[in-house]
Amino acid sequence: MHSGCEVCERLWREYAVAAASHIPLESKLLQAGRNRDFRRIAELNRRMDAALAVRSERRDRIRRHEAAAHEKGAGGGVEYS
């Protein structure tokens, strides 16, 4: 993130929310597994997939913004996991 860039700050906040959204789902999924609640497992897997897709989309938005607004030559971007 570039200091002072409002777009970077907003994108990173959105990414943080998306990254954190799957944490409670993981806990619920573990509990459903312990209870062998297969219907709940299927539902939570769908929700986890959706949450991970949002996280990936947010990460891609950060990458595109970095490349368009802040990259200074080859290799100047930031790597995100």
C-alpha cells in the first residue's frame, strides 16, 4: 500500500473485511464436521467458496490498482498472497 493513497487504503480495508469473513465460517464448518451434519457442511462449503471468491476478487483489485497507479517499472509492484 502506498502511504497517502486513499484508493489503496480503501482497497486494503475491503480486502481485510473479505479476508476475515471466512474465519467464523471455518469454525462453524469444524463444528458441523464434528456433528456429522452433512447438510450444514455442504451449506458452509458453499459459503466458504463464495467468501474466498470475494477475497480473491479484492486481492485482484489491489493488484490492478498497484499496476495502474503505482508501479515504477518491471518488478515494481507488490506481491500479495
